[in-house]
Amino acid sequence: MDIKLNDDQLEISRQARRFFENETPMEYVRAMFEDEKGFTDEIWGKMAELGWTAMCIPEAYDGLGLELLDLAVVLEEMGRAVVPGPFFSTVMLGGGGLAEAGSDAQKKEFLPRLAAGEIRGTLALHEPDAGGDLDYVRMEAKAEGGGFVLEGTKVFVPDAHVSDFLVVPALAKDGLTLFLVESGASGLAVSPLPTMDGTRKLCVVEFGGVEVGRDAVLAAPGQGNAPLDRALRRAQVGLCAECVGGAQKAMEVATEYAQVRIQFDQPIGAFQAIKHRCAQMYVEVESARSILYWAAWAQDHAEEEAAMAASVAKAYCSEMFTRTAASAIQVLGGTGFSWEHDIHFYLKRAKANEAALGDPVYHRERIAGLLAG
């Protein structure tokens, strides 16, 4: 494979960077960090107008039919600008789950509206006593009448407070089943969680006897594992793109500061400890970018290595982002620990991304299992 971006992808990247520099500067990020909703309809609408919400949706459902690598360059720029809002949860989680598992009728009903930015969605996966592995899902879906009743709790659900639908994995009699639950369903209660990274809102979602019909089942009863695993792999790669973009920006902030901060009559970048730290950041960011592009390419072109690529990328890129953001704060010294400086937003996003969709320990376990066959 050729991991270099083509001309179209480079132009998408440049367009995204210009947009975020002009429309979501750090003043906007700080405001949304404190905002209960976490984004503005104006910015959401502009991103939809640019076609970003439609990028990976098939043309048959009014999407652009592009590949994950095309979307990854936009997510990389989003990470660079620590953009707040429900884009990732809608496009990668809710939309990704629906695209992988939905019937043609379900896709025709929801995907065109999602592509146009008219609706938002998310994935309700994690439970209080379990992690993000599909084998840990314990919430029950009891067959009743002509449909199912969902009873249980989902935690750390991204942007559920502004979502129009949720993709919900639950255990039915036949096994893991995916349900498409609209946000206005009776018995559904959403409560925001206090989080370290206020640019990405997380919620607790209570299912108190939520009744759904058979038409709310994605795929078929008991057939939820494979499509959800594919959607999660793509979302993990998307999260890696955010990590690479955020780490790139943190590295740039650190190296620029090292050139202008004077100590003992010379820039601190002249000292070996700082110089080597900046060099290591560069090596790790470029390594992570190569892994990211491989993983994104593999999801569309190499099914046999897609799972391995996603886990390698998630384990490496998320840890790399945390190390780079922490190193940048060290280079900045006391300045980096102040609320007034923007670098702390990057460390917070890094720690949140490291834990999301399987932490590095989880993915190393997956890699070991895949290697063992």
C-alpha cells in the first residue's frame, strides 16, 4: 500500500484546517467546554454543508461513498483543533453501527438524514460492571408481544443528550442483538456525567422497560457481534486520527516554545534534555501517522488484517498522544500547567481518547489473541 495522501485528500485536509482555524478557534473550544450542550447548531450545520457527515455513507443513501482514509484526514484536523461536539459519536458510532448492521429500509430512513446533518446518533455500549468488549454486554432484551423490552443501564455514552437515536447492544434469547432506539422512547432517561474532557460529553442512559418493535432490530436477533465489531474497528481508527492530529499540534506548541523561551542567554531548545524530548515527540507522531493511515486503508481494502491494524493503531496512537501532550507540558514548564494556556485541553482529550473504545491494555490482549490465531 501507498500511505501517502493523494491530491484530493490533501485538499480535504487543507480545507478542514482552514475551517477549524476560522470557525472553531480556542475561544470556541473554551466556551463549549463549559457549555451544557457542547456545540452550536451553526457549526454543526456548516460541517454538514461541507459534506463531512456524509463522507462514508454510501451514495445509495445520499452519501459521498468515500473511504475511511478520506474521513481520517478530517478527524486528524479535528483532533488538532480539539473540536467539541457530537461529530465523532454521530458519524463513527451511531452512523457506523447503522451502516454496518441496518437493513435497507432502516438505512433509507436514517442515513440520508444523517448525511444531511439533520439527525445525530451514538452508540450505547459500556455497562457499569464491564468494559467495551462485546462479550461483556449483559443488558437484557426480553421478547414480549411483537417486540422487545430493554432493561438496564449504559454508561459513558458519548453525546447521548443531543442524539436522536442510539445503537444499543443487548442480550436477547438468540445472543447479542443490536437495537436502534429513538431518543424519545418511553422509559429512556439520559443524565450527563461530569468528565475531565469537557469537549466530549458523556452520559448515563437508563433503559427502564423501553419497548421496541421488531423493526428496531439491526441485522437479526443474535447476529450483532460481527457488524458491531466492524463498526467499532472503524471508530477506533477514527479516534486514532484525532490522536495524531492532537499530538501534532501539541508537538508544534512545544517546539515553538523551545525556540523562543530564553534561559541562561539561549533558547531552551538548545539544551539536550529539551532537544531530545522534542525529537522523540516528532519520531512518535510520524510513526503514529503511518500506523493510522495503514489502519484506515486496511478497513476498506484488507479485511484479513483490519482487526489487527485497528488494535495496533489504537494501542500505539492513544498512548503516543498522552505521552506527547504530557511532554509538551513539561517543555512549557509552569506555563503549561496554567488554565490560561491551551495545552491542557490536549492532555485531557488524550487521556479520554486513551480510555475510549478499549484502552491500550485491552488492545494488546486482542493483538496477542490475533497473533496466536
